[in-house]
Amino acid sequence: MKKMFLIGTLVNGLCIVIGTVIGKVLNRIPENMKVTVMQAIGLAVMFLGLQMGLKSENFLIVILSLVFGAVIGEFLRLDDKLNALGIWLEARIGSNGQGSISQGFVTATLIFVIGAMGIIGALDSGIRGDHSVLYTKSIIDGFTALILTTTLGIGVVFSAVPVILYQGLIALFATQIDRVVPQALMDSFIMEMTATGGVMIFAIGINLMNLAKIRVANLLPGILITAVIVTVMYFI
């Protein structure tokens, strides 16, 4: 299982490449088709998040993790800072006159790398050997790459590299956690982390459906809060 921790990440990178190639071939995609497919993906993501969220054995942990995580995330303004970073990078590289390749690369990288799904999915791959979250993200990223390529060009394909490096490093780190953490504590953390991450993924689905605009990046500290709460409860 540990040797297979990169499968989800590699599939994610491959789907971005495939989506880019298809997008390069298909110059025009009907707007109605884009909307309907994105809505279908949003529904699937919401269902995945719901499945994960229901795995908690103590949902109070999930609630506390999300609440305190949201407070920390809003205080640190994680979502605003990530968006500001994206604007700065696009302005910086765009000003170099490198054309659509750099624009496509930067825009796609920010979309694919920044977000809760990549972090949660990579942790799931490393800790549990479960790649379902990253497989779902791969489908979303593949279709998004297809759409971006029709407007921004072939530069989108290069975003697969930072995605693989970023998620791969998180998954690698996650494989080493159980070397220093008791198995019972690890099992409890995995269960509650999965549930907390599931709620965040459900929120991503809501965003994809354009039902609301939830700042999911500001909820990410909830994963760390989950670890703290589970650890305290274990040793009490």
C-alpha cells in the first residue's frame, strides 16, 4: 500500500495532460455543455463529501474542527492571501511578455494546486492508501484543463508538474506519520480527518454548482484542529 501512495497524484497529472490535449483539438465547446458537465461533477463531489462526512464516530469533533479552523483561517485570511498570490504571479509573469504559455501555466497551476481537495486527497493517499478523492479531483481538473486550454492555450499542460510535486510531497509526508503515532490514535485521526475533509469537499461541490461561494481555503486549518482534538481525547 505504501508503495502505491503516488498513484492518485500521477493520475491527477495525467488527466490534466489529457484534458489539455483534448482542449487543444476541440476549439469550441458549447456553453450549455460546459455548464451541464460542471454541474454533474459538482453533484458527484457533493455526494463524495457526504459519504466521507458520515464516517465520523464523534461528529462533535468535526463541528469543533470546522468552527475553530474557520476562525483561524479567517484570522489568517488564507483565502485572500492565496488569491492575492495568484494575482501577483499572473501580473509578474504576464508582464514579461511570455504570451499565453505562461498565462495558461500560472492560471491552471493556481486552480489545480490551491484548494482543500488536493491536500485532503494527498493525505488520504499517503495515510490510508485511498485515492478516491484524488481520482475525483483528477476528473474535475481534466475537464477544467480542457476548458482552460480552449481559451489560454497549451501552457495549461505544464501545470501538471507542480501538481504532481505538491501532492506527491504531501502524500510522502503522510506515509511517515504512522511511524511515530500509535495505531489506535492514527485510526481515530484518519476517521475524523476523513469526515472533516468530507465536509470541506461537500463545500467544494456547492461552489462548483454555484449555489454559494464558500471560502474553503479558510477551513483548511480544521485538519490540524482535528489532529489536536483527537490527540487530546486519546491521552485523557
